[in-house]
Amino acid sequence: MSILKIEGLCARVVDGPDILKGIDLAVEEGQIHAVMGPNGSGKSTLARVLAGHPDYEVTRGKVLYHHDGEWLDLTEMEPHERATAGVFMAFQYPVEIPGVSNLHFLQTAFNAQCRAQGIPELDAFEFRELVAEKQKLIEMDASYLDREVNLDFSGGEKKRNEILQMAILNPRLALLDETDSGLDVDSLRIVAEGVQKLQTPRNAMLLITHYQRMLRYITPDVVHVLADGRILRTGDHTLAEEVENRGYEWVRQP
Amino acid sequence: MSEALKNKNRQYKHGFVTEIEQETFPKGLNESIIRQISARKNEPPFLLDFRLKAYNWWKAQPHPNWAALDIPPIDFDEISYFSAPKSVLDGPKSLDEVDPELLRTFDRLGVPLHERERLAGVAVDAVFDSVSVGTTHSEMLEEHGIIFCSFSEAAQKHPELIQKYLGRVVPPTDNFYAALNSAVFSDGSFVYVPKGVKCPIDLSTYFRINASNTGQFERTLIIAEEGASVSYVEGCTAPMRDNNQLHAAIVELLALDDASIKYSTVQNWYGGDEEGRGGIYNFVIKRGRCEGQRSHISWTQVEAGSAITWKYPSVILKGNDSVGEFYSVALTNNRMQADTGTKMVHIGKNTRSTIVSKGISCEESRNSYRGLVRISPGAENARNFSQCDSMLVGDTSSANTFPYLEVHNPTAIIEHEATTSRISDDQLFYLQSRGLDAEGAVSLLVNGFCKEVFKTLPLEFSVEAVKLLEMKLEHSVG
């Protein structure tokens, strides 16, 4: 069953020229799609537009998301509405929130989603248990929880923290924006294995990536190669290897 | 009530008026009014003298205008200086005799006074306009030798203490509003903690303005004898009205050797509507004196209400090794104005002070931090650390920081940090992409910004303060 249908999507930075110039893409439940592309191809823009970043505006097209038996157009929803409907973006550059502990942040977000979905919130004790279980996925120790959100975190810690949030919020559609960039070998393995464990037959993931480093651990069902705001090629996981071997210039050739 | 005020009702839940028979003095300020206030309170003659001297000095003073505030001219003859419910005119009685309407008012404000409902860990003195309605837990406190009662009651029962300490920290001729308050002060709380006694529960005063066109002139005096310690909290609210009302208070704290006083305020006076109509003028003088060696005075304030806030809770560090602290959150919205901060005056040796100020300005409000650190010539090895952070919400508000430093001793070490920030779109988006709506996101960011101050509040008041800021921010975002 389909979970996401992007149809003719054009988008730009507010008042700028179009960066996305007609994207079509469909994702089924249980699938992992990789979106690859050189710098400036628009792949991060795609992730941000899907999540509702206020710097971007959609000029044409639709982003249909299947939720509770109906199709919603994400472009008409506020960022938090998309989140509570099950869309999650792991940020390329996670943002610092001074003065707020990671635990408090996680619990606030989790309970906001519970409220929006009309399910009971968790109290502090129940929530700690949930976190303790999810932390194991990405080998984070408990001291993370008392630290201020992303403040003085190393690059690897920030990325792991994104995956922890994903594990806790349990999205139906996860957008991972260059989650593999800036990671050393060990962190890459931990993050990639964590992501892999979060895959279920009911959810779907869009991995936005420049390299195929992460794809050594996670085998995507579908690979898209993006350049100049368009999807130039779509194929199976072998496409990623081909890009790795032959470079992005190859993709542009007719 | 205007339409705007009705809308405002949603965000200021304390804006109701208690319908009750009150005796209110005619408007105007003169010797006769002062004599009537003093007579109404059965004061000893020295207090009437104190008032009249202050009044005579005040009469000749111009209104001060140095703060970064627009204060419309105040006609002091258009204010009534005393108003009290008829049922408590003769001062506080036992709570059984108090008009149930008054008790209901305090119930509604979340400050139940009755034995069975009152807050377990906090003793409360409830002040309604110019008088105290009642004080809880006083018998238990008496067993420890602690006096906790209304100022008026203390003037009758402990005149020797009042005569000894009143005006010692804030002399009546200190400034314009010090003199005005000293002339017409109505009620407030008196706390005396004897030598070596640690007060077992928090003490608190709840100030309620109800009558219209009446000024409230709170007077509070807290004395901690050698080795004593006490934690005191005040809260305040007022009805929503289209005209302004004056709350001009004096709070004096005195700490002797090894004594410690922690004074916390959660101020939520009505702040006026979106157009800037109405609201309380909150002109307050708060000063503590670390008289003794190793004494400690700590102010925490959460200023979230009032049309105009003008106050600088200060500490005079006279005793060697004494410590002064000031932790402040000032939130302004609509057209509110705040000019607030502190003075740390280092006189003794090895004295230390800490200042942490967090200002949040929303909408068209103005928020200024103004603080003085003075190191006197004899203050060897004094240390001060100041941190003044401002946060702007929206793009029509303003924030200022006015730090003053006077250093007359070369051994002093002074550190000052200041930042001004705006809630960034990236932060908002990050939180929203996790499921928080815009209000929830701003409130989380603001609470993070204020964390250092909130953690100095007693726990239940810290929860209150967080809720209060959330409520205020609800209508400033989106």
C-alpha cells in the first residue's frame, strides 16, 4: 500500500527561483528509498519541503500522504501537524535548544504527539522506561538525557540523538537528511544499524544522502538520483553502486 | 467592561472583582488622611510621627524620571489611600469570623486559608487592598518563636521591634516612592526569626488589589537574627480595569551574622490590555541588608504582570563574607514596560554577589535590565558575577541592558556577560517538526531560557511560574 505520493512537486526558497522542478515519487509501506544526488541537486530541499520548513514554498504539485485511511496533502499542513500525523525528519544539522534537557524535550514531544493522536500520555516514570529501551538501539548512555538538547554534542552524538528521537516518536514516514554525513566509522555503523532496526513492514523511510556510505548497511528498495531539481534516474540498489563507481556526471548523460 | 477587556479575560484568569462592602477613604493625600490611616490601624504614636515626617519630605520632591519608562503623570490626589472590607476593618481576626466572600476570593486565587484546605508546606498572610485578612500556621510558627503576622498586627503587638527596625534598610527619605510609602503604607507582612531558628516551612504573602482607584502601599519587614534562616514567597494579582492603579511597596530584609533570607516573588498584577489601557503601576523598593558576617540574602523574582514595573531588589553587603543574589525573569507583552534589575553594594570584605537576569519581551513591550555593582574602598576581595540575557519574541518589542559598575577597590573581581537573542526560526521549526505547536515550541524555548532562575524558586512556585509564563505567551505567539 502506498504511503507517500509526490506529484509534480516544484518548490523554492521563498521568492527565489525553483529548486525542485517537478518531482514525482511514490513510496510504499515497508520500503526504504534512497535519494542521492550531488551538492545543490535539491535533495535536502526535498526533505525540508516535505517536513514543512518555513523558508520554502511549494509553487506547484502535491505531496499526498496516506494517513488513517485518507490522503492528506502535506503541503497544506503545519509542520507540527505533519509530525503528529507520523512524518519525521532527522535533521542534517540538529538545532541546539539551550536550557532544555534532552529528556524533557523528548517527553514534551512524545506527549504532544500522544495528545494529538488522542492516546494517553506517559508519566515521567513510564517515559523513562521507554527511553531506556530505545537508547540501547543506538548505544547512548543515560547521561545524554540530562544534557541540554544538542548543546556541546559532537557531530556523531547529534546524529545519534536524531535517531533516538525517531525511535521514540515511531514515525510512519521518516526523512533522514544526510544522516550519514559527518560521522566517523563507528558512529556510522551505530546510526545505520539503529535505523535498520527501526524499519517495519508498516513504515517507510527516505534516506537523503550524498554518498552511499549508509547504503553499505542498509539496502534500499528503490534508489533515486536527483540532479538540478529533477529525478534523473530511478532503479534498485545497484543504481547506488553504479553512481558510486561512475560518479554523478554519468547520471546526467543522456 | 470593554470588548478588549472581555477578550483579555481568557488570558488573565485573576481579573475578577469581589463584590463586597468596603470602607474607602476619600481621594486625596494630606496630613489628615495620614492621621486617619494611622488611627484606623491603632498605631503607636511613633509610627504616626514616622509617617508625617516622610510625608513632609515627600511633598517637596519632584517625581523621578530617570528610568527608561513612559509614565503618564500621576495625580496623587486622585488616589484613595485606604480601602478595606468592612468585615475586617479592625484588623485580622480568627478566620472563622472573616466574611466567607473574602475566603472564597482567596480560594479562587488558589490560596485557600481555611485550616482543612490550606497549603500544607506554606504559611500564608492574605492581604486584601489595605488590610490583612488572615494568616495561617501562626500558632505552629509561634512555637518556634517565629513571628509571622500582618504588619499592622506587628505594630500593635511588637512595637519595640517595629520601632527598632522600620526604615533601617530603606530610610523614608531614600527616594520619592520610599517617602510616599512611608507616609501612607497600608499592610504587608512582618517576619521575625529569632536567633538560631530555621523556619520549618515557607512563609508567603498574597497581595490582592480589589477596590478601584485605590493605591496599595505594601510594607513588609523581615528580620533574621543570628544563625536564623527563612524562605519567603509573595504573589499578587488584581482585577482588570481600564484605568491604572498604583502599587508602591517597600520590602526591607535584614540578616544578622550567619543568617539567611530567601525572598521569592511571582508577580502577576494585571498588565493592561492590547492597547495599553489599564494595569497596575508596580513601583517597588526592595532592599536587603546583609548586616552580619557570613549572612546571605537571595532575591528571586518572576515579573510577568503590571503595566509598568519599576523595581530593583538590592543587597547591601555590609558583613564580611556575606553573599547577595538576584535571580530575575521579567516577561513583558502587549504594551507593558519593565525597568528592573538590582543593586549589589559591596562594603564588607570577601563579599560575593551573583546576578542572573532574563528578560523576555513580546509584542510592543519594552523590557530593560538596570543594575549597579558597587565595590566600596574597604571591600577587599569582593566578587561579582552578572549575567543579563534578553530574548525578543516578534519584531516590535525592545530590550535594553544598563549595567553600572563602580569599583573603588583594586582587589575586586567582576565578571559581566550579556546576550540578546531572538527565538530562531530554526529552533521553532525543529521543535514543530517533533510535534509541538508554535505556542508549545516558544514556551519550551522560553522555559529553557529561564531555567537558571526557575530552579532557585521553591518547587511548587516554580511550577506556578512555568504555568504563568506559558499562559502569557499563549497569546503572544502565532
